[in-house]
Amino acid sequence: MSRRAVVLVGLAAGVLLLASATQTWVTAVGLGDTSAAGQVEIPGTDVSDTVTAMALVGLASSVAVTIARRIARLIIGVVMLAAGVSAVVTVARVIAAPGEASLPALGEVTGTTELAGEYVLGPAVWAGLTGAVLLALAALALLIFSPRWRDRSSRRYATAREAGAAPQEDPDEFDLWDGLSAGDDPTSERRG
């Protein structure tokens, strides 16, 4: 798998996870007479704070991969994998027990600790799970395939001497200025 593919999958996963967290994950229905509302829609950010943080870690990790060298890519891969696994576990807990996960947020809205009659999962929680799984898979791909990737080098800024050109006998003023930009000392002997 190429560097580009891993970066794009990681970015897509982070965006999907972050976008889904702002949408309704759980709808609490049948709150009873003591509640001010009959039903409450609870977004992912209110159900779990860690999902947003893990999405941001995934986005930052994906961007960092574009400039990182071999050892740094492995470290980024481990951090990205931890973020992906943490997000998968968090979203899976919400899916497994939506009432328990949404109780603190529900209590803030209703002003009571009374349980709702029914908890309905929204489609955004499934999008969040998809984003979390994709983030973990992108991290695994990074750990598996990145040791085979070539490190990027700065050949585009190589000087003429490094590129194999013979030194000029009498350089003109423009070459001297270019040499200064490249870090050459104009007072040293330039003849070769």
C-alpha cells in the first residue's frame, strides 16, 4: 500500500469520525412526566469526549506521515493505532449499552436521573464506528507497509557541484549570489 493511500484513508477516517461525533448518536424516547422533553437527541460529543480527540489524533497523524522518515512513521503508526483502537472501543460501548453511555448527557438535559423508556441508535454512530475501524486499519497499513517506502530527500535543492558540474574558472556575480544562498563562502578559493 502506498504512502498516499495510507494518508488518504487516515484522513477520510478522521473526518468521518469527527463529522459523525457532531451528529445524533442516541435518541432517548419515553422520558416520563418529570422530564421537560418527550425525547432527547444526544450527539456523539455528549456521549463520549474521547471520540473527538481520537479523530483529531488520526487527522494529525495522517498529515504527519507525509513528512516523516522511517522511525517517525513507526512511532506515528503506533499512536494512530492506539487512537483507532480507543475510538473503536468507545463507539462499541455506546452501541452495546446506549442507555448507560448516554445517561450523564441525558441527565444534563432533563434535570433528572430517570432512565428513558427506549434508546434508539442513530446512523451517525455507525458512521463513527466505520471511521474508527478505518483509522485502525490505516494505522496497521502504516506499520506494515511504511518500512518499504523510500524516504523523501531534498535533491531539488542540490547545488551544481553536488550534481557533478565542473566548477567555473571565473564565476559571474549571479553565480556568487547563488553560492551565498547555498552556503558557499565567496572568499574561499573556488578554483578546483
